Amino acid sequence: MRVIVVGAGIAGVACARRLADAGVDVVVLERDLVVGGRMASPRIGGRRVDTGAAYFTVRDEGFADVVSEWEAAGLARPWTAELAVLEGGSRSPERGPMRWAAPGGLASLVAALADGLDVRFGHDVRAAGPGHVDGERAHTVVLAMPDPQAERLVEPGTPAASVLAGRGWRPVITVVAGFAQREWPELAAAFVNGHPVLSLVADDGARRGDDAPVLVAHTTAGLATAHAADPAGVVPAVLDALRDLLGVRTSPEWVDVRHWPHAAPDGTREEPFHLGRDGVALAGDGWGSPRIETAWRSGTGLADAMIAGRST
Ligand SMILES: Cc1cc2nc3c(=O)[nH]c(=O)nc-3n(C[C@H](O)[C@H](O)[C@H](O)COP(=O)(O)OP(=O)(O)OC[C@H]3O[C@@H](n4cnc5c(N)ncnc54)[C@H](O)[C@@H]3O)c2cc1C
């Protein structure tokens, strides 16, 4: 059987990895020029910066095995189990699961998983349906991306189209700010609660382990929605918020802005993926709670179901 996977985020790559390892003929089509999707680590200010996902957690046993391989290869490291919570002018610690980071940026983990796979970049897929992607034939078609992106590709009236319809996804605008020196209190990352501008701030130098004085701030969905047509317009409000919340008084030497129109889905789904009898399948972090680990599990579980000949 030939499988076409659309999307080289961790869900699509995990799916293709499992299929390829089982001897299945699989190709991945990606519109971007790099793998990773929302695990994005572009080079900004002379180094990689995690502009999408901030970190990952590890609960699933199968995912833990993959993470062990990344750790052994020096690609991933346990970062912190304690984040800060900033709320109403106060700061408190919040202990939780170990958060993992990647010295080379989170996208490097997806690149490692994709090693040796047939990934075709710069292919912005326009149409996918039973047995085909943009006119190319396939036994099974996997759409591994946020629901609104997949919805644009599938034929109306198909089972996949009805599964995808009507689910809201929240946006985020990420502002990356590079400073001459670190002038904020020691901080791994902080959840910002009840704030009109920010939802999370991370110290990218602490996260990546090179101590670069770089902050990465994620806006609230409300602010990102208001600035959908002008993402860079959030920068003054974000810098004001960093001053208020962290006491950052100097202006950054540079800023960079990334808009994520579909950062995370509203609500969660019970099913880990969709595999229709018509050979159109759906995977990603929309299937379960929206996390890196969920996306990996979704893609991997879908591949296992395809290999076993199951459908949902
Ligand atoms: C700002 C932000 C913060 C986050 N923080 C965290 C966090 O701290 N911890 C955590 O675990 N998770 C976090 N997440 C969520 C995490 O990034 C996702 O759960 C995970 O990366 C989803 O992977 P995916 O493969 O399902 O989708 P994606 O990574 O979105 O991959 C989809 C891929 O499909 C491609 N694509 C889409 N349409 C087409 C098309 N028509 N043709 C070809 N290719 C196409 C895209 O370019 C992309 O590469 C965060 C996400 C964002 C945006």
C-alpha cells in the first residue's frame, strides 16, 4: 500500500516513521521548507529560538522510549518541573511534571524522527480525498494538521469533512525579544494568569541552555484575535507587559513576531485519530489534549491501526 501523509509536524512525521519502519511505502508532503510545524525553531538573532511550543512533557510509555533516544543523542534534556505563575502582581511557584527542552530547538527532535523519510518540502497541498492528494494516487491519505487546515483540503460531504466541521481553534502571537543582557529575575518560564496581553513567558536562553538573554512571550488568544491582520501591532503592549510583570526596563535590541492562527483547539476529543473506511485519515494534537506528546501518540497510533488494517 502507498500512503501519503500531508504535514511534517510531529504527528505526520511520527506516523510516517512508524509506517516506514514497518516497510510501508510512505511519502510526506509539507508546505513549509522545514519539518516541525508548531514545534518551530527558526534561527533568529544568530541562534535557534522556540517560537511555537514552549516545552514538552512525557507521560506515554511509547513516547518515553523515543524521548530516551533523543536524550541519549543529546537532542533533548529535562529542563524544569517548576514554572512560575504570575497573577495580580504576585509570583508563585507551580510544581508539575518535568518539562523537557531541546538544546537545538524543538524542531530538531522532529528532524531526528524524520531522518531517512521521504519528505517533500514546499508542497502546499490543495485537495485531498479518498485515494488521492493533488491528483497523486494513494491507498491511504493522512492529514496531520489542525482541523481548520485539514478542512480546507477535504471534499465536502466525506466522513472526514463531517468529523472536522465546526471546531474552534485559538490563535497565539509569539513575540521574541533579544536583549543586551539578562535583567529579569531568574525564571524558567511563567504562566501569566488573568492578564489581557500575555499567557506565557519563557526564558529561551535558560530553556535552550546557552543563557542567551532572549525572552519568548505568548499572547492571549483575545489579543491574537484582535491583531489577526496586524500581528506586529502587539509588540508595544507585550513590551509594556514584560516591564510590568518582570521589571524589564530596557528596550530589546531586536524583536521578532510569529502568528499562530491555529495554536490549540477548543476542548478535547476522546478518539486518538480518525481512520475512515474511505482511506482518509486525520491525526494531530486535535485528537486528545493539545500537546506534543498527544500529537506523537496520535500519529503513531494511526500508523499502528493502518498496519493492523483497522478503521474507525
Ligand atoms: C504558541 C504555541 C505554544 C505551544 N506550547 C506547547 C507546550 O508548551 N507544550 C506542548 O506540548 N505543546 C505546545 N503547543 C502545541 C504543540 O506545538 C502541538 O501540539 C504540536 O506541535 C502539534 O503537532 P501536529 O503535528 O499535530 O501539528 P503541526 O505542528 O501544526 O503540523 C502540521 C503541519 O502541516 C503542515 N501543513 C498544513 N497545511 C498543509 C498543506 N495544505 N500542505 C502541506 N502541508 C501543510 C504545516 O506546515 C505543519 O508543518 C504549543 C503550540 C503553540 C502554537
